[in-house]
Amino acid sequence: MDPWQQQIVEAISAAEIRQVAYVPDAGHTSVIAACEADPAIEATVLTTEEEGIPLLAGAWLGGQRGLLLMQSSGVGNCINMLSLNRNCGFPLPMLVTMRGEWAEFNGWQVPMGQACAATLEAMGVVVHRADRAEDVAEVVGGAFEMAFASDVAVAALLGQRLIGRKRW
Amino acid sequence: MVAALDRRQATTALFAERGDLLVVTGLGSPAYDAFAAGDHPRNFYLWGAMGGAVPMGLGLALARPDEAVLVLTGDGEVLMGLGALATCGVKRPANLTVAVLDNGRYGETGMQASHTASSVDLMAVATACGFAWTANLATLEAVVAVRPRLVARAGLGFVRVAVAANETPRALPPRDGYLLKHRFRTALGV
């Protein structure tokens, strides 16, 4: 596990997040494994990212904090569901591993990757971004704090340069 | 498909003796039906987020294992999020029941036929996804008989209620999402 991924795991614990929902992405592999292994966390694999938004709204109704993990392509699947957060003030931190930008090798990732931040912002999600390992802890920790303290959806985009080139 | 029940009568019968049951409704008629059966701080009504009722109930059930959770929704709403039934089957919370008022129609938009009117068997889908029990209700007696299972927390359940595609008197729950959220959490003491 890279140190910045370990910092994400620590931030999840520090924020007392009890439900983590995800559609897998290679950039989240270590964090997903850590959440699945943590007895204090209920980790739920989804069939599509949009399930995660009501799932974690339900968790909040029941008194638990949640976190949604996805790849940038999954943001497009979430658009209408984000009305839940706008209309009800459900807090929702999202960690989005980016594709379709720096050193991308698959053009099919580019449209949603390039539209990711604008799409989130169009639906009222606050967007933060980390491109350097030394920024991850502050960006992610700040996203968690803002989501739960201000009852809003906050996405932290983890840049493709941070995650590294995919080897084929 | 034989549609046997009046949806308001069926919902009222389903919610009698609900006790502390936590309820999430899908948008449209199931929300109106639940409200008409008796508003309750432990009800959360969706007015949008179509396809979200089942995953919302799942997240709530996982957060509150000591409480029974019922999702009340319609065939169109559950069809939009069929994958959520698969996700429920992976988690298998014993305290969650999904009840679908199935009229084979998109009632809010002009009664167009839904997929259950022709080819889709929702109970077979639920079974294939790993639900522990299913029930197909076509009479009020059957609705009354299933009530204890909604609060028993004895396995992930799926209930299909065959209802007629009839118009119902207007009964609209609160639309303020913040209000619904806060009163629900207040009722749970969180």
C-alpha cells in the first residue's frame, strides 16, 4: 500500500465512517481491501455507483456515516441520484480515482474523465482534488470534515498522475 | 396478470400493527399509499431518486440491525434499480423486507405498461439474487398473514403485492426532504 493510500485508510477511521460503498477501481484496491478487513466497517460492493448514494443516505438516516468510492467513469452514473443530497442535505463524501486525463491510454475513459468535475459541480457537489501524494491526507480529511459538518456532498478527485501509469 | 387488490386497502392492511417498523418508500403511488395508511416519523418518503428506494432501505438496515426495515415501492421504481436487489443478496440483512406494489403500470405518467405486465417475474429475480424468502400476495388475508414476517428480522424478504391499476384519492406526504430526514433521525434518537 502506498503511504497516501494508508493515509486514506487512517482518515476513514478518524472520521468514524461505518459504511463504505464501492464499485471497484484499481486505484482504490488497497483502500477497499482495508475496509473489507476492518470489523468496524460495513463494506458494500455495488452493481452501479448510483446505488451508493441512496445506500449511504439510508445509513445516515440510521445514524451512520458513509463513504462512496468510485472511478471517474462512475460519476456519470450518479447524476440524478445526487438530487437526494441536494433536497435532503444528506452528507456524502466521495473519493473518485481519475481516468481519462494524464497519460491515459484508453480513449474511452476520456469523455467522462474530462467531464467529471463539471458534472459533479453541476449537481451541487463540492469538488476537491489531489494530484500529489503530500496533498492527499489534507484533501481527503477536509472532504470528510466538510461533508459531515456541513451536510453536503463533497468529492475528492484523486488525479491520475497521483495514482500512476497503468502498465500493460 | 391478475390484479387482485386495491392498493390503499392492501397498504393499510400491511401497515396495521407496524410497531416500530422503519419504512422507506419509492416515489409516486407507494409514497402516497404509505402516507394514506398513516403518516409516521419512522416513514421516509422519496419524491425522486427513482431506483433508490431499495438501496436506501439496505443502507438503513445495515446501520440498524436491531430494527426491522421495510421498503415499500412499485414495479417501475424497482425495475429502474434491479441491480440493488443483487446488492441486497450479497449483504443479506435479516432485518430488511422489500415489498413491491405491482400493478404492471407506470402509474404516475399515464399507466403505461411496465416490464412486469408482460415478461418479468420480480419474485424470481429476488430469489435468483439470494433473497431468503418471497411471498406473492393477492388477497387481504395473505397481506395480514405476512405482517409478522415484516417485523421478525428473520431473513431478507421480498413481497410482491398484486394490485389493481386503479386511481386513488389524493394523499400527498411532506415534500421537504430536510424535514423528513430530521424527523426520522429524531425518532431514532440519532
